[in-house]
Amino acid sequence: MNKTLILQSDFGLSDGAVNAMYGVAHSVDHGLKIYDLTHDIPPFDIWEASYRLWQTISYWAEGTVFVSVVDPGVGSERRSIVVKTGEGHFVVTPDNGTLTHINRTEGIEEARIIDESVNRLPRSGESYTFHGRDIYAFTGARLAAGIITFEEVGPVIDANSVITLPVKEPQLNNKETEGMIDVLDVQFGNLWTNISRELFKQMDIPYGAGVEVEIMHGSNTIYQNNMTFGRSFADTFKGEPLVYVNSLDNMAIAINQGSFAKAYNIRTGSNWTVIFRKIKEK
């Protein structure tokens, strides 16, 4: 382990919840390096927690421990687990779908249920609503500090039993690519899809050309229009929509200096479909 602990939650920073997790981790080992991924996950949004982990994890060194707590089922029968990913990272989290994107990318090499008789904050046994502090931060800190090994987390379980959420895999059909809206670029309201640049390129649409975009929620078309495929926002005028390649090398949709998500009330997940079509030449 490299004594690095990364925290993610939907707790926000307006009260002391995140600070309490820091306190628990430092009480385990004051030498831990603790960083925040984000604590602004929308409340109970497991899908976004999964995406933000995937968006970040590959940039951290092997042996880094992540604690992700978006846990609408806290206190229920859902499992508390730690997994070792295919790239050698560790994630401490409720088993509720938070590992969906990582399972598809790095893969899960091994998974273990947290043995709460050992890996639980002392004198917290009657607390059932703050597992982020009492179980996940405590266990993550002990693992990152090398006080316990991964094997000492608890009993091994079948990695294939780890819960994942439904995903619409991107595909190319004739002159169109279809995928899903994976996440919003929250600050700016851009739509990030799971359609890779490489898949989009197979439609042979050059920069500066037009592309037809259709966005559907279930079977209902929410938006359909032609827009420019640009290298950057400078390729369109203020207020105009565009398609571009985001920082993860996937296709994204935006309004120049506006929020596409707010303008059309767009959300994320496998029931939000996006289709890019090559415009037929006249």
C-alpha cells in the first residue's frame, strides 16, 4: 500500500460528515495522505458515483485505496465490500452498483466482504446510519496504512457476484452510432456519452461538418437537430450546440457558453439514449 486514501460521497461539505471520516482515518494513521475525489455526488445517485470513480481511478498509483459512500441502502442487508481491481487499486464501498464502470474497464480481480467484527470503528456497534465513518473510512484507512492486508478485510466472495447496473453498450449501425448519456459535465451542463471517438470516427465525419443528434428517454425523443462536430467550443457561436471529443476521448454534446442539460432537462443512465447520424449529402 502507498498510504494514500481517496474519499468520495454524496454527503456534501455543509456539515461535519466528511470531516468525521477524515478524523477516523487520521486516528488510524496520522501519516495517511487523504484526498477528496468529490463529495458532491447527487444524493443517492449510485450511477454517478460509479462514473466518477472510473473517471479518476486510472490516474492514481497502484495500491491507492478509494472509499466511495453513496449508500441509499445503509442499514439494510446490502453487503459492505472491498475489491482489488485489475490495475491494483482498492475500492471500499457498499455493494450496490458503485463498481459498474470499474468492472467494465479495469475489471475486478478479487472481492471480499468486510468483517465488521474486526474492521469497524470501536464503540460504534449500535450505529446503523453512518457506515461511511464507522466501516468504510475505518477499513479503508487500515488497508491504506498497511495495518491490515487485503486478505484480512474479510471473507472472499465471487467477483462475479458484485452488483452492477444496466449499461447500454455503444454500437455502430450503418451510418449512425448509438450509446447512452453516461454523465453530465456538472459545472457546464455538457452531456458526456459512452460512445468512443474511435467508434464515432468510423462514420467518417470530419471536423467542421454537420452531424444529426437525437436524444431519447426510453422510447420518447427529447431532442433532435443537426449540429457541428467541432474541435473546441471556438468552432461555434455563443448559444449554438456542438458535438466534441471530451477529456476521456468519448463523444460529448454541449451548448457554447450554455447548459445543454438544463436547456432540455437531460439526465443520465441507460434509459437515456443518444444517436449520432451522418447527414446525407444532397
